[in-house]
Amino acid sequence: MNLTFQEKSYWASLIIMSVVWVNYFVRIQPALNTGTINREETIGLFIGAVVVLVTLEVVVHIVLAVTNLRTANKPSDERDKSINSKAGNIAGWVLGFCVVMIAGLAVFKDVSSMLIANLLLLALVMSKCVDYALALFYYRRGW
């Protein structure tokens, strides 16, 4: 399978984001379930996840750019813009739906601010993963 630079970039970002945030949520999930979450520990895990995410994204995209010198700086064409627009639109709806559901949870149940913050983070991560996955789908589909 011959992938464009943009597709390789989406695959890399999707994998990195999934691995980093799944690790974060798996580590804090027991404390969120029992309501014994330590704010300082959670903030430390969050900062660590962000640092790892940014570092991996930068390193991997440098490697991708160096190994794809011809296409790395190619400007987006109409197809790229259409794919990004369609995928981003659907991802935005996913994020909006999740935020409304989380707001409803906060209104009707007595939940901690740390739970709400982490649910909002999960919604953001999920919507970005949907964005990457749909863009990859549209590239393969021949949009």
C-alpha cells in the first residue's frame, strides 16, 4: 500500500494519541471509579502524557518529513481540503454531543470536578481520533 505523506502523518498521530491517552486513562480509571482521585497525581499524569505526546509527535513527524522530502512540503490540494473539512465536521459533532452529555451528567448527578475534567478530555481525544480515522477512511476510499 502506497501512502501519501498526509496519510502517514494521520496514522502516526492516531497511533501516538491512542497509545498515550489510553495509558493515561487506564492509570487514572480506578481512582475515578472509587472517587479517591488524587488531584496532584492526576495533574502530574496529565502533564506527563502531554509531554510524551508532544515529544513523540515532533520526533515522528521529523522522521516522516525527512523520509518524504518530495511530498512533505507539498501544499494541500482540493482533495486534501475536502477530506479535512468532512472529517473535521463529523469530529466536531462527536465532540459537541459528548460535551452536551457530560454537561447533562454534571447537572443531574453529583460528580467531582476531576471526573468532569477527565470526561471532557476523553471527549476531546475521542473526537480527534474520529477526525484522524475518518480522514484515513476518506483517503483510502478515494474521496
